[in-house]
Amino acid sequence: MPVLIAPLPFKPPRLIDLSESMLTHHYEQEYGSVVQRLNQLNAELNALDWSGSEANTLIELTLSQQALANTMVLHETFYRSLGGEDGLGSPTTEPSGALGQTIQQTFGSVEDWRWQFVTLALSLGSKQGWIVLIWNPRFQRLENCCVIDSEQCVLGGVPLIALDVHPRAYQPDFNTRIADYLSAFMANLNWARAERRFVEATAQTDLSDENDETEKLMSPETLHNRLSHKQDTLVLDVCLLDDLPMRHDKLPGAVCVQSDGVIDIMKKIPKEATVVAYCMYGFQVSSMALEQLRANGFTAHKLAGGIATWRALGLNTEPYDG
């Protein structure tokens, strides 16, 4: 089964001192290509004749698979680490709850943890990698780790916060000013998500409530499959008026509608059609359209992650004509 791409958990334009263009390029090009390559490699390994393959081939493919899987998880943890206090760009505050208490117990204070985390990042120098705050279940403690080339990691460690220190992650905005990048990263931390992952890792709660909205979502992979097989699916590109200047492409065959025009477009949609609404990143705009469609009796879903996930998978788009 292919690995599904994870939607961005924040709105790139809302973050502080991190540009939308840098974040979306990092997600759509860097992360998207990793997921695509991992799926290709998984398929290659599944089709491999293990009894007839050379030992070096097996080792090289397996190591590549592990590195890509680690890179995918690191990227996803990096994105989940961002978003600010409310996930929408509000300035971050200090962590509270069990994670905040454990940080203080482990490092002395949140400020001491931050200093150690940033110092590790600056110490990488010419090396390229990641700095990761993990929960180590074997030692029952928090640890700051350094990951180079996506190959070293603490087995069993649960990543809570990840910082990408590869130049491609910060140079478009900061050139060589890595200290400014680190400050911007810290200013945009989403401690609530890290807290939830920590609580899950320490087996203190069940996070099944995060899946409450799953039934309303459709993955880009599923939508692409439906469209490829010409299943009865109407795709709605829903856009705020203020966002129109930023739009340049859309999903193939999508009907473009401004967010205040969803009610009117319903009159032209057959009731038996499956409707998939999407916006730029899969947040409020498509959610509001989804609720309107469902309230009027349509079988409707929203595209998980918006058009950004579609682009990250390398799927074709066409010029926007809204």
C-alpha cells in the first residue's frame, strides 16, 4: 500500500518571519519528492526477487528505504512543529502540561532546553541535518538529537519537535543568517501538537479524537484514482477573493468558485455526484464549503491538504481560470 502524503498542518502565510514561498517550496518540492521516491522504492523492493538478487543490491536498497522513511518522518515532524500557538500563526508561548513539566525536569527550564537545541543546530557547521527533540522510552527521558543524512536515529525514540538545518530549508529567506532562521523557527513553535505527541508517547491518553474528521477527507491519491477512472466526481476549487492574486493553477477539470458562491453553484450540481472541495491548504475555506454541501444533501468531501498536497505528489495541474 502506498505511503499517503501528509497535509500541511498550518497556513504558510500566517507564520512569523518565514515566507509562504519558502515553506510551500520546501513542502511541495522537498517533502513531496521524498514521499514519491519512497513509494517508488517500496514498489521496487516488493517486486524484487530476493533469492536471485546480489547482497550489495539488497543492502543498498534497504538502506535507501530506511533513509527515505526517516526523511519523510523528519519532514512531517518539522511541519507539525510549526504553526504558532493556535496553529494559525499566533505567537508561540511557553509549553505547559506534561511536556512543559518534563522539559523543566530534564533541562532545568524551557529556556535551557531552547539554548541547548539552538546550540546543537549552530554546531552543525558545514554538516547538513536535523535537530530533533525526542522522547526516549527506553531511558524514560527527553533528549535533543542530531541526525545527519537521515541515517542516524535513536531506535524507538518518538520525535516531538524537528528542525531542518539543511541550507535548502532556510537559504531562500535567510541566505547564511542561520541564527535568524532559528529565531523564526522558535517563534513559530506549536507546543500543543508536541504536547499531544508526548502524551501519546508516554501512554497517558488516546488520540483517536484526531481522526473524528477523517470521514470528511479525501486523500489526493484517492481523488486522483477516481478522476483517472472517470468516476462521477465533481471537483470544486474554492477560493477567497483576497487569495485570487496568488492563484495560478488548479486541479484538472476543477470548477472554480469564490467562497461566497458555493450556494449558487449547488444548483448546477447533480445530487448523485460526489463532490470534492479544496482550497489552497485545506483549512477553513474548503471546510466551510464542505459543511454547506453536506447540509444540502450532497455526498461531499474536502481534499486533505488542499492543492498543496496535489502538487507535492507531482500530479498535473492546469492554469487557473477563476
